[in-house]
Amino acid sequence: MIYGIGTDICDVRRIQASLDLHGERFAQRILSEAELATWRERSQRWPERGVRYLATRFSAKEAFSKAIGLGMRMPMTWRLCEVGKLPSGQPHIVLHGELKTWFLAKGLSAHISVTDETDYAASFCVVEITGENGL
């Protein structure tokens, strides 16, 4: 059964403006440690790709927060929600700490889709009640 759905579209230029204004501190606020390492690597090789990576993660976390019905309030935080990648390339949600505990206690499972183009990143998230205590 569906628990919630969320969608988000993000203007990549807005993310770039935040990076220009706040520097790496902005990325550190949004990304988990694993995501931050990927962002740094991509940004060094191709800065525009790094910005789009950050925009897709921002968008995905916004969509996830809407799907679980919390928005950006505890236990939902930017850094406790991570967008990982399966070996197939499919994105998936990885949760940490208090958010993971809350999510598993409710028996939820998440499905995420992300996409980006030059100026926009978009995400769609479906959260379902599985009754299982595992991601």
C-alpha cells in the first residue's frame, strides 16, 4: 500500500548560486559523507557535472521528505537521507541514524527516480508500507 508520494524539480542555476555564495559549506549541509566524496570527485573533473549531482541529490531528498510527510523536520534531515546507487545504476534511498530507525519502525520502503538536464533536476519518490523492517 502506498504511504506517500513526493516530487520535486530544482533549478540547477539556483544550486550554483548557493555554491557561489556559500562555497563547499552548502554541499556539506546537503550531502552525506559518501555523497560529498562523489560530489568532490565529479566537481574536480567537470564542475558542471558536480553541480548537477548536487541538484539531483537536493531534489531527491526534497521528494523523499514529501513522500514521508515530514518535510524537513526531525527526524528528516539532509544528511541522514542519502541517495545511493545500485550496481545497475538505479538510485536508491539509504537512511542513517534516527531517520532510519523511524522509517523502519513504520515498515516503509522507498523508491526514487532522479533525472537532470542542463538547467533542471527532478525527482519522484514513492514510499510504500511493506510491513517489513528493512530497506
